[in-house]
Amino acid sequence: MADSGSAAGFSDPLPLAQSLIRCASVTPADAGAQDALTGMLSSLGFTVHRLRYGDIENIFARIGTEGPHICFAGHTDVVPVGAANWRSDPFGGEVRDGVLYGRGACDMKGAIAAFVSGVAQYLENGPPKGSISLLITGDEEGPATDGTVKVLEWMRANDQVPDFCLVGEPTCPVKLGDMVKIGRRGSVNMKIEVHGTQGHVAYPHRADNPVHRLIQALGALTSAPVDAGTDWFEPSTLQVTSIDVGNGATNVIPASARAALNIRFNDGHSGASLTAWVRATLSRYAERFDLESSISGESFVTKPGPLVDILRGAIKGATGVDPKLDTGGGTSDARFIANYCPVAEFGLVGATMHQTDERVPVAELRDLARIYRDIIAAFLA
């Protein structure tokens, strides 16, 4: 168990964030990031489990053995730096004019540092009245197959599933505290290939043009909105992302035509139900086709209730801002966690995530640490 002196040594998130940023952990590389985090957590009294799946380094760490149990989830891997010139070393962790620069400062090494700092501030008053854990993966920005999914399976097998999980993704659009994500849309990608009969364009009656059939089917799929939205979600969206025939000849009807599409869907659907809908639509226009479907994640929502109220109240108490509850944006690892326990997301302002000169004001980083401290205190009261 950490004493108050060791906890106080981690009460400022800035040096913790700098230490993590200085690890060039471009997914799937770890570059020492999880070693650095393990050292921090061990010093605070956490029991740390290093969980490696494939080439991916992951951590599950817990302090306390009783309930209630709150878990913080995040990732130490980051996206590539990109081709644009940075004004400072993207892995330098430089502070300039009160702003911390570096890849991962916003998404999401800054939030991980803020959570460690928030835990340290909470532990200055003694051991937790319950349990606090961290689920930290190195595979969120990558395929997401050997990270959170595998750690969650380990957690279930080892009786480590929390009562509530908070993901530290950058959720706030304008100012710290203005938004909490209580759900996410699902995402499904589909590849379509419609088969026809090749022939000469001057004799179309001897051929079966798959391009015409594909266009008709895509027209039917896009002619009206997928739905009108649900209580907590905007309408689902279908976007055609590619149409490809690969026909270099001007006088040949091709034998096949291909397309790809993505559907971001609300809680009125599942990936399977949408795949069935697309398949049924295609069958009205084409006798022969292939359809491949890949579900990136199902939609989920943690509806307002006591757990969300605790989170929202702690944020408002610390910032004076009543956060909006939202389900927009892309996917996150929360889509996996939702299968195990209630989950929400709250972190920094996301204006510079994945951008050149990714950054976070130091004051905002410290404010986030205090908010996390208050969330822990409210949840474990």
C-alpha cells in the first residue's frame, strides 16, 4: 500500500505525462511506455499484471480488494507523427507557454497521467474505500485485437470485472467538463461484388451488366435515411466508400462490379440486422452477388442513472459545468467494455488529437487530475 509520501510524489500529472510522451509508442510499438506506467503504479501500491498477447503489451493494475470497484481504461499507443513539420520534438514532452506538446498529449497519455495523479491525490487521505484499477492497452490505435478485448477476458476469468469503467478518451469539444460520452454508435463495413455476364456493349442483350444492377441496389440503399434516430442516438448513416469495376475497355460490359460501404448505426440495429437488410436489398436487383461484412463494434449506451449521476455530479462540482451526455463520434474501446459492465468516457478537450503539434494546456491537465480524484472519491464514498 502506498504511503502518503509516495502518493504525494505523483500528485502532479505533468511529469507523468512527459515521461509517457517520451516513449515513442507508435502502435503497435510500446517503446517503454508500459514499463514507465508500471513503475508509477507499483510505487502507488497497485498490484500490476503485465499481460502480453501477440506483440502487444497490456496492463491490468488494481489497488484494493473490496467493492465498489471503479476502473480506468485507456491506451499508451499513439498514431504516427505524420509528414507535417512539428514545432517541437513530437516525443520530447516539451512545455512551452504553459502548454505540453507531444504525440499522445491529448490522446491519451495526458489522460493516463491525470488518472494516475488523481489516484495519488485520493490516496493522500489513506487507502481506498473499495478498489481502483487500470486497464491500459497498447492496441487501441491499431487492430484492437490483442488489447482490451483480451484483457477483459482475463479480467472475467480472474474475477476482476469492475462495477463501473471510465475511459479517458478526449471527449470534450470546447472546454474541459462540457461532454461525457455515455455510448457510441456501432460500425459495420461491407464489401459487395455483383456478378453478371461479360459481353460486347453493342450487344447488351447477350450480356448481363453487373454495373447497372449494383447502381440500382446502391440507389435503393441510399435513397432514404436508414432510420430517424433513437432516444440517445442520431440517425444511422450509410456511406458508400468505393465503387470499382476495373474495366479498361470502352466496348466491354464487365463480368463483375464491386462496391464498399460503411454504416454507423444506433441502438435500433445490430451489425447482423444491417447485414441482413443489405443482403435482402441486393437480392432484389442481382441474382448473383457476394457480400462480406465486418463489424467493428456494436452500438451501446449506458443510460442515465445512479452511476452516470455520480460521474456528472463530480464533473460539475469540479468545473461548474454540467456536462452534456452524448453518443456521437467514432468508436473506442468502450465498445468492448460495455459487454462486461457500465461504461462512460470522459477526458481532455480533443481539438488536437492526431494532429501535428498535438498538445494540452498544463492547467487543463492538472484540472483533469483533480476531476478524476473527485470522481474516485464520489464513486467510493
